[in-house]
Amino acid sequence: MSNYLNLEKPNENDLKWGDSVNRNTDKIDAECNRLNTAVNGKANINHTHNFENQFAPLNHNHNSLYSAIEHTHTGFAPSGHTHNEIASLQNRMTLAENRINTLFSDKADKSYVINLLKNFEHSLAGLTPVIHLNGQGSSSQNLRVNCWLNTPAFLLEWHLSVHWLGLPNPSSRAPQNTAEFTIPKPAVNAPYWNGNPITSVTLRVRARNPFLNNNWTNEAILTESDIRMFNFIDADKIVAALACNSNFRSSLASVIVANPSMSAQLVSLANSQQSAT
């Protein structure tokens, strides 16, 4: 076999050497056809490149569109230049960063914040609030309701229902995030006191986690039957009551006589009132 086209070389005694020659002829013909095809795609030896269209001549230049090899840039900064303004800005940024770090140095650490965020989704299902009630006596004009729930939940929404004795239906207070409610006592002339200074009230409390869907506690119920009417006492009532008490009048006269300064003031007051009339 040849080194390039793999042409066959028949042996001297090969009776079928003609077949080998024919096969070699086919290979040579195919190779010549390939070579002619490749040569036809090449340019003529004396071809030129018209640079106005696509190509430039061998010794072309770039005229004013390009700079010379040893050109310089006037009006530009050298490669090792610095900016004083940038250095000043960096110092101010460092100062601002230090101030920010100082500002947040006394804030909660990352672990505390993460635990706090976890408690946003703490469930209240199965828990029951505790109700504390104050202000039942006659010296208080309002009832004070304090609720408590043993939970790490971050935020609760409290709901309160109030049902006074003698009213057909309870009333609901607006939901709030604090667990303290103030409930005014009924007016003295309210019909459901039924002529008594004592009445009864039933409180119903429950809470939910607003960050979870329909996550409610159990309902806590407290009934207090010794709610006393607020005893509102004004100055006119006190004066009227004392004026009818002979012991008080006698004691007051003794005090006035024993105190000349008070007597003089009372006389002066009486004279000024007479002058005004």
C-alpha cells in the first residue's frame, strides 16, 4: 500500500493485478476531483483586494481614525494618580459605620430576635386564660378586668364579652392587643339594678394568635354576683348632710369661737356677700 492514497501494489505473481489497478484508478480519480474542487475555490495568484469595499492593501494605514503606535494622551491623569476626595469619602464612610455599630451595640442579639420570630407562630390551642377582676366595691366607678395566658406567643388578640344581670343579651368589647379592659358600672338609675345597690356580671374571655389561621384559646368564664353600685358623693350632698346634724353644728361653733382668725374671715366673707347683693 502507498503512504498517502493507500494505492494497492500487486505482487509479481498476482493473477488479479488488474483489479487492484482498477481500484487504484478509482481512488486517483476521486482524489483529483476533490483537489480540483478545492483549487477552484481559491483566488488567482495576481488577485487584489479592493479596500474601499471590504479589504485593505498590504501596506495600508488608518489615517485620522486611529492613533499612532507611540501616541500619548494629554489631559488625562497618569496611571499612578490618586483622588483626595475619594480618600476623604472613605474616611467618612468608616466614621458612619462606627456610629452605626455604636448605635446597635445595645440592641438585642441575633439569637434573641430569631427566637422572638419563632414565637410569632406559637399555637394557643388548648390553653385557657385566667381572669382577674377588680373594682367591685362602691368606691370604684369602673370594673377593671386583667387577663393572663401562659404562652410565649409574641402578640395576642383579646376578646371580651360582658353580660350584666337583667340584660337580655351580652355586649362584646372591641378586640384589643392588651389584656386589660375597663368596664364602666351601670348608672345609678339604670333599670337593671332593680332597686338594689348590688348586681351581677358574667365575663367571657378568649384570645387568639392573629398570625395563625383561627388559632383560639378555650373560653374562660367568670361570674361575680357582688358588684356594688358606685356611690358618687359631691360637695352639696356633704354640706346638706352635715347641716342636718346638730352635733356637727355645735362642734363647728366651738371651733369658730376658739379661733379668732377663722371668725374674722367668716365675718369678712359675710360682709362681702351682703355688699354684692
